[in-house]
Amino acid sequence: MPGVDIKKDDTVRVISGKDRGREGRVVRVLPREGRVMVDGVALAKKHQRSSGRRARGSSQQLQQGGIIDAEMFVNISNVQVVCTACGQATRVGHRIEGDRKVRFCRKCETEMQ
């Protein structure tokens, strides 16, 4: 999926699915698979087994077992970037200013970080 406009640490809003309307920060992007992991969105219950034994004198901690909330990947077509200036979910445009390529909000025309 070439030309992914969503980058790590962008704030995005989910536009379809069970978490529609929720916002979060992008933690991870998989451009070839067309998926993103968003902080606090698409949580699933996972059963975690406690792992390993701690050796005497070791500083390594035991991993706690139990039921944990794990973040799952969301399809990139189900999220839109939220503009920092106008606060709306928008598409991202690209333009060349001088010698660099910048991303900008398609609604208010301001540059995005």
C-alpha cells in the first residue's frame, strides 16, 4: 500500500467500526499490510501466561499472568488524521515548499508536523 499518509505519533480518529468516533495516538504503522496500531483503540482481552522463573540473585522480573487488554491493529482505511490546528478529521495533502516536502491539512491548509 504505497503512499501511506499516517505516521507514528499522529493523532487519528476512527471513522468506522466498533470504535467509531474514538481518538488516539498512532503507536505503530505497517504500511505494506495497510494497518495501524492506535493507543486505546481496538482493545482485545488476551490470556497471558506467567512466564519464567527468577534465578537467585537475578534482577530479571517474573512476567505477571492473567487477562490483559492488548491493542490490536486497525485497517488504515478506518482512520483519519486529526488536524492539530482545526481539530477536525481530515485527509492529508502534500506539497513542496522550497527544498522539502510537507504535509498539510486539506480543510484548513495549515502545515502538519
